[in-house]
Amino acid sequence: MWRKVWETEKIAYGGDYNPEQWPEETWEEDMRLLKLAHIDTLTLNVFSWAALQPSEDEYRFEKLDKIMEMAKRNHMNVCLATSTAAHPAWMAKKYPDILRTDFKGIKRKFGARHNSCPNSPTYRKYSVRLAEKLAERYQNYDNIVGWHIANEYGGECYCENCEKAFRVWLRKRYETLEELNRVWNTSFWGHTFYDWEEIVLPDHRTEHFTEDLTTAQTISLDYRRFNSESILDCFRMEYEAVKKYTPDVPVTTNLMEGAYKALDYRKWGKFMDFISWDNYPSNEDSFSRIAFSHDLMRGVGDGKPFVLMEQTPSAQNWQPVNTLKRPGVMRLWSYQAVAHGADAVLFFQLKRSIGSCEKYHGAVIDHAGHENTRVFREVAELGAELDKLGGEILGASGAAEVALMFDWENWWAIEYSAGPSVYLKYLDEIMKYYTALHEQNIAVDIVGQESNLFGYKVVIAPILYMTKPGVDDRIRKFVQEGGNFVTTFFSGYVDENDLVVIGGYPGRLRDILGIWVEEIDALPESKKNSFVYKGNTYSAGMLCDIMHLEGAKSLAEYQEDFYAGTPVVTCNSFGEGYAYYVGTRSEDAFYKKLIQEICEKQQVYPAAFAPSGVEAVERFRNNEHYLFLLNHNEAGEEILMFRDCVDLLSGRSYQEKETLNLAAKGVAILKWIEE
């Protein structure tokens, strides 16, 4: 993943450092403090475009030269950014085509960041030129471990550049207007196009009531695809520019939020040398929600280790209420990232800014400017532990037998759909199944519709609304050969163009599931139906499928309304395996029960049996077996050892049936060697 440098190999530890914001006489003191905290990796040059290029043909690298020399002199590894996430003011003034146009059609002026049109010839020209100049200048620095292209790509643009580029993209995708009109169903509402130049972007001025509600779902869906690919093209051009001079240095960009809706990260992952992402959970997020994001990022990278590029060591700055991370939480969440596949733990930021919107965002070096703070002590203690771990765990991978299917285009299509309910949110339904697995410490791989399902015992695909070509065949083969498949209401409805598959729901999945869905009853938030499953009564809300059995067996029936007595949960024997269908949204206890039974039937077991709130995650490397135990509770917990092992953090050895006492917010990394 990282380029191998210096003498030792360990989990990289560091983060974003912006010495250009500070007087030079403060830099050496920063170095002293960062080394005291066991920091070894600096992300540099993230927002320096204006300083590096003050005018059209003038480039100034003198200050960056000093920073790079200081990093090398202090034996710091560098993840070098290209600075292209915020263009200079002079560029916006001279070349206004670089500025984005927002969803309402308003042309933006210079300011903020993510303000560059991805299809602007100006942006593409000067961003690539800067990336190339940086790579040429610093190609011989042997402490550069990776390239960091731009920063947190995102957003949309609706300018004339994008509109013209959208038409070119559509010509390539559909080749003829006849095919475009068929796919877009333009006979509806008289939308037929007779010339490519008649096509306009779907925004507030054209097809949209709001950003989420559109009259023409396929047009808006194609714009989403186009926008994600346009921004990806910008990344790829800079990628090629730096590779020209540094072919052996791996290249990444920091992805946002894990499940970031605007960009199809699964497609992005194919063009990144390694995945890196920024973990900023909200105050309300559960530890399962954070774990999901890590697993999703690992899945985007085809199971390879990833880099935790940013997290705050203390408080964020953009939440309505920016609560501090309590003592031990930063360490706990850092090890959670490592447990799920991170080979680096980095922070934003290493030194707290004195002005603008991030001046109250947490940092390793606070405004106090010294090491005598709680946060600094916690960072230093974690750094010392990572030094002690050394090369242990690096490159270790998981071995999940359960796959959860997640697809960005499916997400877009579901939430652009006009009906059946505004309360239908893809990520919410995904999380219900992920949480049921995670809280039972059952390992999960997050896969795409195109993924190979070989080797899994259980595959879960909540709301598989859009069934792309081939996905039903892969699921059919998986079940026939003995796998267990689980899907839900609003699945199998449309093809890859968001056109309904006629012949009855769930479309191409109908034979696998052995059911036919006749109607969907959408319930208001205040109303619930119910069903009995294995002796317990559970709620049925939001959507209730009214279905008929076509070979499947009913496992539970609705208890109320005109469809009382009809199936709500079904199981179909298909080949050597089984296909389950859940026709409604229920409560957490039901999902946990259903998933537990399916996994036990398939002999899929937890990483460890532990008290509620203790997360157990396994990693493997050759014959080395690692078990992470992470206590997210506010009190200590006891875990009974099921074999002889050693805790890499405490150094203590345990024998089978001995009790491990795990403190509140505590972490243990147990290792044993498989025979």
C-alpha cells in the first residue's frame, strides 16, 4: 500500500500538517512536539495552490522546499498532496469558466473549496500542470510514501461546460437518440428529443422539484453517473501526471464519510492505488455505523487494507453540538479502524489553525501550543503503542463468510423514485441488516452487484431495487450451489436504466424467491401492522408487500388489515440453498433473530462470544490469527478466553478458559499462531 521507506515498517501515524499557515520560527518546535507524540507521517501541501501559483506562469516552491527539507531532516514520512481542491482567486477572475453553477442555476463566485467545475478546461489544464510540476520537483525525495490528489472530492456542477460534456457522455453511452429516448422513456410527458443539443441538465430549472425529487428519474440518474465520472476523470488526470515522474509512489485521494452519496466509490476504487477515507461520525452514530463505513471502504478496495486519512483527535467543528471525544474514545476508534483493515491512523489536524472555519476543529497541538493537554497525552500514548506493535497486523485481512450488497446506482435510483414512500432510505435499510450482523460479531464483506459471490455462505441484498445485468444470474448460481440469499421489499423492480421489469415483482429475482408481489401498502409513520415470527410479535411498518407464494414457504403472516393472513416473511428452497424475502420494515430484534438463525444454519459463527457492546473482529496474516476486542461500553467487561493467546498491547498471556478483564473503552489485540 504505502511506499516502503526508512528502516522500520509499522502502522503509519500522523496527519495533516499546515506549517505554511505559521511563522517559520515555530516549525522546529512543532517537530519536537510531533516526535514527542510518536508522529511519523505528515500529510503536506493540501491547500497551497494559491501560494504555489500566484499568477498564470509563475510558480513559487521556495516555502514548500523548506517544509519538505524539514520533514526529511526530522525523519518524517510525507503523503504529498497536489493542492488542487481550491483554485486561486486570480484564476477565477481571469477564467470564470472554472467556477461551478449550483443546483438552482446560480453561477458561484470565488470562495470556499470544491468550487471548481470538473469539466472546466481551465481547471483540468492548471490542476494537471501543478500536479506534474510537484512530481517533477520532488521525485527524488525518498520519504514520500504516497500522493494525495486534491482533497475530499464532491459536489455537483450545472454549468454550460457540464451540459456540453453531458451530451458527449450520453452519445458515448447510448450512441443514438432512438436508444436514449427508449431508455429515458421520453414518450412520457412529451420529452422526446430530436437533436442532442436539445438535452439539458436535470436541475431546479428543469426536471427537479427539489434536489431529491425529479420528474424524470433516468435523466437524473444518468446525471449522477456522469457527475461521478467527471470528477473521477479529474482525479485520473492528476494520477497520470504524478505517475509520470514517480511511478513507484502509490496514489490516493481521501474519500468522504464512507457512504458518501454523490460519488460512486466502487468505481473510484478501481483507479486508486489504495483506498483512504475520512472518519467523522456524528454524535449520534453507533459503533456499528462507524464499523460499517470501515467495512464499506475495505470493500471499495477489494478487501485490501486502507488508510484512515483523517479523524479528529478530539472535537469536530461542524456538528450542531461539537462534543469532545471522551477519554479513551480516540484510542478505541483508532483501533476499531485497524481492526477493520486500516494500515494507517492519521488525524486532521496536527496543529490547530488560528482562523477561519476550522480554528475550533480538534488537533494534536492545541492553541495552548505545548504537550501538557489531555488530547496530546492520549495521542502520544497511542503513538507509543503503535511503535511497540511495529509490523504486527500490517497487511492482515479478514475472512468473512457473509456478504452485504451495496450499490451506489441502486441508492440513487431508489431515492429518486416517485413513490412508494418518502421515508424509504436505502442506507437505513442497509444498516438494519449490517447492525444485526455486527452486534453479533459476525464478520461482513461489503460487495457490489458485480462482485463474485464464490466463497460466501450468506449474501444479503436489502432493497435490491435495480437488478443490473448478470446480478440475478450470480445470485441464482449462488443459491443453487448451497448459499443462503436474503433480500427485501422493493427488490427486483427495475433494470439498470430504471425501467420497470414487466411480468410482476420482484422481476428477475422472482423464480429464486418463489413469490409474486401484487401490491405495496405504504404506511404513514404513525401506523404499524404486525406479524408473529417464531413465537414473538414484531412490527411491520413503512412498506408492506402483499404477495403470493410460488413455491416459497411462508415463515410469518400479517396480523392486521385486509391482507391479514398473507405472507410477510418467506423462504424458498432453490437448488441446494435457500432464498429469504422480508416484505416489510421491522424492528431490530427481528433482524437479529432472523440473521442469527440463517447464520447458524449455514455454520457461520461470531468472531467471539462477548458481552453486548464489545466488538470482536478477526484479522489473518499467513498463519497468524488476530482477534480485536473493543469495549464500547461505559463499564468494564469480562470475556472468557477460548484458547491460549497473548495480548499484543498489554503483553499478557492468557490460557484457555481464563478471564480477560476489558476496561471501559478498552482494547485488546489477541494473537495466536494457527498450526
